[in-house]
Amino acid sequence: MLKIIADDYGLAPDIDRAIGTLSEQNKLHKTSVMANPTYTPPPLPKSIEIGLHIDLTTPRSLAHSGSRISPKHLLLKPPPLNILIQHITAQLDLLQSRQFEIQYLDTHQHVHVVPRIFKALIHIAQNRQIPKIRCLTMQPRHLLFYCKSLIQHGFAKQLKKMLPLYTVGRIMAHKLNRANIAYSPNLILMPLAQGGNYKDLLATLINHFQNCDAEFVTHPGLKTDLPDEPYLDGREIEYHALADVHREDS
């Protein structure tokens, strides 16, 4: 079954409003929630599957405060495993204390491609009985269509980011299989919305994957003011594109 995910719930109230509206309109299946220590986002409909969107990079992260940490920095100098487990567990505990039932794990900006961070996620999933971890993988026959679609709809430049993620994802899938942790075999990373025809790309990919076991990762939002957040303008484009999606089970 195809599922649409919205990431970054809890990042900011305007982003939360967009995701909340899409959830109420039955346009989403899953939402990844950030453990923002400054406020508690509103509860989501019971039909929405909730994940912990682990934050190790933004100034709001419980892992640090007041500064942004780049994914490249985490790749080159990841914290010790015990510190990562401590930070992630604190975020999990915070969301659970706010009555969010966590059913899967993933990370903001996909930083769990870093082996030590991925190891920490596996440890926590096994010790806290969380059945799923997001895996950046896609079956080869679909990956070719995905790449062609990005090019056709004006997102060719983002392939240099997407292809390394999917390459690492093959290793991640092998490790998850060994750990007996579930994941979607087809994770469709929607590109940043600026620079191409996002709405038509979304429609093309949904049409292709509609009868597959697949998950779409999106980042909808409404106009907001987060001076330290690198991706804002495209979120409203994503929101309106998702609002126009027709769900077969709606």
C-alpha cells in the first residue's frame, strides 16, 4: 500500500498547521514528529501513524542548543555511540510523555545514513520495541523510473543528493534485515520543491507507485519565519500539491 508521510511536525506552528490540515483532510498516512523542547504540537488524528523524527542538527535539538550542526559535520565527527543513544532516548521520552505513540524512527536530514547514528537507531528500536526504521532504499526497477521522473520534471540537479542516499540505503536494508526490523522496500524521497514542477512530479510518482508497497516522504508547511531553517519557501508548494492529491481510501 502506498503511504504518504509528512516530516517535521513539531518544527514550527505554521508547519504543524499545514500537516494538521492535511491529516484532517485524510491526505496523509504517517507523520514524523520532532521533539521540540519549546512547545508541544497539537495531537494528530488517531489514523495517522507517528514516528520520531530524530533531530541532531537544528538549534532546537535536545542534543545541543543555540547552533546548527551540519550533516557533513556529523558524518566526519559523529558523537560517541552512548551519547547518541542518550540524546535520541531523551527525544523519544519527551514525545511519549506528550502522548505520542511512536511506531517508527527516522532522522531529520537523513543523518542516520551515518553508520554510528544508524547503529544507535537500531539499538533503541530493539530496546524500546519500536518495529520500524526508515530505510533509504528502492527496488531497482522503480529507482530507474524515479530518476527519469526527476529529470523530466526539472529536478535533475537533486539527483546528486538522492543517488548517494539510495546507495547507502542498500547497506542499511541489509543491517535492518539482520536486526529483524521492518522498513518500506520503496521509500520515495520527494525533492525540495523549488526549481521544478513539483505538483506534476508528485502526481506522476503516485500514479506509478499506487499499487506498490511504498512510502512518499514530503515536507509540507505554510509561510513561516525560521531564520535558521534552510528550507521554507518550498514547503507551501508541497502543501498545496498534497492538498490536491486524491487518496483512494478517502
